Amino acid sequence: MTDASRTTTVLDLTGMLKHAGYVLESKHSAALAEIDLTPRMYCVLAHALDAERSQAELAELAYLDKTTMVVTIDGLEAAGLVERRPSPADRRARIITVTKAGARVAAAGRRIVDRVHAEVLAELPRADRARFVDCLTTLVEGYLAVPAETARPLRRQRQRVG
């Protein structure tokens, strides 16, 4: 007799996506260590370059809680890559400004992240790479764009900023 709960007709997408995400993040972590950045630091730095944003807005974009965000900004600030300044719109908020050194490090980080992504895609046959990216984009912009409403959320939900 088989256990119906162990029988599946669909691949374990959750497990595969979690594993792929974890391994990809570990590869980013190892590669970004070349320039003394963590993936969190790079993510915050890249989002801070895109537009003038508060710490809270950057935390939402980077999926970071307040405490982790403060520690991340502290590290970036200590390295001379960002500066905090008061928001003209809200005296309680701080705007994160990328320094010239931070912009150079962010550019180096972008090259590293691009290299890691190219290495991942190189594992697929050339003819499948664009299709894979298109399919993944369709999922994350469609069905997997917004978390489901649940009584017990898995973690703090990302809010759309701007």
C-alpha cells in the first residue's frame, strides 16, 4: 500500500526553487567577498543608486527587517560607501546616499553578479538560456509576483515602493 501523501504527479518546485536560490546566493556571497561586500550590502547599495530612498524603502526592496537593515547600512557607512542624511520630507527618516566610492564598488558588484548569473546560465544549452529566463520572468511577474494571503505569513511581505 502506498502513502498518498508521498505520491506526487508534479515535481517539487518549492524544493527546487529554494535549493537553487540558496546555492545562487552562496555563489554571490563567495564572489562578492572579492570586494568585501555581502549580497545584502550589494543589494542595498544597488537599490540606493537607483533613486533617492529612505532606509525603510531600501529595507522593503531588499527584503530586510529593520534590524538587519540598520546593521547593513552601518557596514556600508563604515566602509565609506554610503551616507545617511535626514529626509527633507520626514525628519524621522534617513535617506541613504551612495558615495563616489560606493558607486565604484556597486559597479564592481554589478560585474560580479552578472558574471555569476552568466556562469549559471552557461550550464544550460545556449538555445535554452533565453527561454529559461523568459519563463522565469513570466512566473515572477505573473503567478508568483504577489504572496498569497495567509493566516500565518511565512515572513514579512515585501511592499511595492514608489
